[in-house]
Amino acid sequence: MARAPAAAAPCAPTSRRHRHAFTVIELLTVIGILVVLFALLMPSLIGARRAAQTVQCASNMRQLTAALINYSVEFRGAFPPNSAEIEQYWFSEPILGRYLKSPVPMPDGTIAGGVMVCPGDLDQTLRSYSMNVFASGYVSSTVSAALAGSGAPGKLFKAGARESSKLILTIESFSSWAAPGHEPTNVLSATTVGYTCNAIIGFWGDRPGMRFGAGSGVPFPGGDRFADLQCQVCYFRHRNSSRSAHAPTDAFGRTNIGFLDGHVQLFAHDELANFATGRSTYEAMWSTIDRDID
């Protein structure tokens, strides 16, 4: 009997799966689209970052202002001293350290870092804020003599002074000076380099508006970080645009101010003074007699 033929083996598939790779043109197109999207989103991202820094700065100043007010409660309305003669300032650790801790060890016994630094400030900053000299509970003999004489630039005040919602307690200033123990003497070997601002501002200048940079401004030492300044108040950290043609030292932009009543408010430079006439708007006042001397 003849054997039945063996079943034929199944045929192999005649078609093959082909992998589809991106062409160079397709890759360039995708990259181009991503670049355009990134360029469109970048201003929004920068703006959001700046807004967050401004909010954080205001939060820092609220804590500082609250600490100073708490100090005044303990000392019968008087705020901390600011005097080189007794080597005591508002940010000295024995004074403000009663309410705030210092994240950065300072050999001169002061508080630095943390809430003392505006996040919009330059790198390596250890302190960004100054106290209004006229809020001081004690001042040096030179300042005291100037305030007692004719043509005084202002008058010292305590907690509870009139127009407390307009009297400046703390304000943003330039981090100009190399910090003690953190000087950039040898950048290659230094572990920490830091800059701090003046303890006090507001004393220099005959007219309150000029202290905000209006008119001809007030010549002020730029320290180790800046050239000579024409304004004591720092405005560049909260400018609306990063493409501003103004230098960091120009009196143009916005600044946070902490007031005697405890609130903190953001001001544009031209909200604080008329830059053509040099007169203050009195929205923020250095002392209770600003209107009398401006």
C-alpha cells in the first residue's frame, strides 16, 4: 500500500515587521517645537520664580518686624540699640537672638542667614535688611548730636508712635560689605564668603524723599561689592522684568518695607517719592517729622 504523502510544513510568513526610525528632519522638527515652547514658557517661569521670592522676602520681614516689636514690648516701647560705640546692633545675637536663631555662625556675635536674607538677593548674601535708624532705642553720640541740633534729619520714635502704619521699621538695603569672618581674602581656600548690609539706614540725606533715591539721591558707600551708591534703599531684587536696562544699584524697581504696626508692604520706587522733585509721598516715613523737613 502506498504511503500517504507527508503533510506540507506551514509556509513562513512572507511579510516582515519593519521598525520605523525618526528621520533627521523629524527630529529637528520636534526639537524646534520644544525650543519654541520653552521660549514661550520661560518668561512665565521666571515671573513665577520672582513672585515667589518677593512673597518669601515679605515673610522674612514679617518675622523680623515681629521680633523687633516683641523686643519693644519687653523694653517699654524702646527698640534695639544701634551704636558702634557700645558694639550693639539690632541683629546682635544677645538682642534678636531672644526671638530668632542664626543659621550661619558669625564670629562677631550677630545673626545672619535664614530670614535675614532675601531670596532675590545676590549669591553669598548673609544679610539683606537694615533697620530704620530713627527707630533705634539708642544711637551713637554723633547721631544723637545731629538729632539734637537745628535742622535735624529726623526724630527717634518708639512703639506706639503716631502714623505707625507709615513709619518704617525695617527695609531692604544693599548687601555691600564683606562679613566679619567670611571675607573673600582667598577665594580658592575660603570655605564661606558672605556679604552683609549696613545695620541702619535713613540718617543720611537732608530730605526724606532723597533717602529713597529721588532727586539727586544721597551718595552712599558701596562697600566691597558695589561702586558708590546714590541710594540707600535696594530696589533691584523685585523688579518686574529680568531684562531691565537698569543696573542693580539704580533706584528703580520695588522694595519690601516692614512698618511699625507690624505689616509689610511692597512699594515701587516712584510710589515712595517723586523722582523729579525729590519729595517724599509720605506713604512710607523715616520719622514723625518727615513732613516738616521735606
